[in-house]
Amino acid sequence: MAHTIRINKFFTEHGICSRREADRLIESGLITINGRVAILGDQVEPSDIVAREGSVIPWGQAALYVKYHKPVGVTTTSEPHVARNIIAEIGCPERIFPIGRLDKDSSGLILLTNDGNIVNEILRTEFGHEREYLVQVDRPFDHTFLDQMSRGVLILGSQTKPCRMIRVGGDRFRIVLTEGRNRQIRRMCQALGYRVIKLHRTRIMHITVEGLNVGQWKELTTQERESLLAAIGRRLG
């Protein structure tokens, strides 16, 4: 028996748009299945021809979005000759690649996908997508440090964007960034005379590392996937 899915799930599984956007397109009468105008709740299978305003949308490979709790020591690269590269560590049967980076010495959440079109949309700083980290430095800091970090620090020849800083201990803080320069947090702390001992990413946009053991990966839930697509304004092209 052929595998069937709801028409709106077809759009999210192929990384085209969120389910809500798919429902809107269906309700507008813009989607057809085998030449018939689709209605909400329709089921489709690979032999069906799904089209938007006459343009066929190929089934192709379903888009895959993965979240991974990276341990310290794993390198964020797809290069197979690099020891403990992230692709080999995960061992996903599908060909996926990381969205952005996380230093070898850092741990925490990183996203991977086979959807090449989504990467730049997530990483582009003008979109201001949040990333949250838990950081420990080599000695206790004062309020001046928090204030300087939050206003921006001069690294790599330019000022970092303002960010949110929350103290969680004498030498530990949470930081929420909307940009991702190379080793940014480590460089910011170093510029102010501190050395990062531990750096752990807990969140990217609405997706958190919560519930993932170190070294574990999972596909994004339907809700996480839809929120991701909606957050980058993914629309049918």
C-alpha cells in the first residue's frame, strides 16, 4: 500500500512552506492534485501530481531537519578526513550538513539539514535570529563586564551588535546573540580580559537543546519544523 500524507504536510516535508501557509494556499484554490483543486485534508502519495497554479512541485527528496547536542571535541565540518567530524559522529543515513558552526571546544545545540536553500536564510544576520549560550569564564566578573558585553565589544575590527546578558553565577552568564562571528563570545570576553572555560549553546531561535542527551540527535518535531519555516518567511517559489 502506498504511503500517503496530508497535502499540507507534503509542503512542510519538502521544506516549501509552513503548514499554515500551505492551508492558506489550498483554501485560496491555488493547489491542484492530479488537475483537481485540492481541499483541506486531502491525502497525497508519490504517484500524485501536486501543482501550484499549474506549476508541478516535484516530490524529490523530503527535506530533513535535525537537531544535535554536540559534545566538546566534535568538529563542525563535513570533511571526512577530519577526526570526529560532525557528520561521522551523528551517523545519519541521509546526507546532511551543518547550519553554521559550533567550535570544537564548545558544546550544545546545532542544526543540520539536507535543505541547502535554508542555510543562508537562517544565518543571515539582518534577520536577527537569536542564539542563546551558557558561558563560564575564568574568574568572577562585575556589573561593568555585563554592561560592556551587552552594549557591544570591539573584535575583528568592528563593534559587536548589542546583546542580552543574564548573570547566572559569579563567573557564569547567559548571552543571547543575533549575529554569529567567528569565535565571537570567546573574542568578546578576551577583549575584556576574561577567558572562556565553558561555552554551551542552549537555543537557536525557538529550538532548544532541552531533552537531548550529549551526542544525541533527533529530527525536528512538526511544530519545530513549521516554526522554523515560518520564522524565515519560507514561501512557495
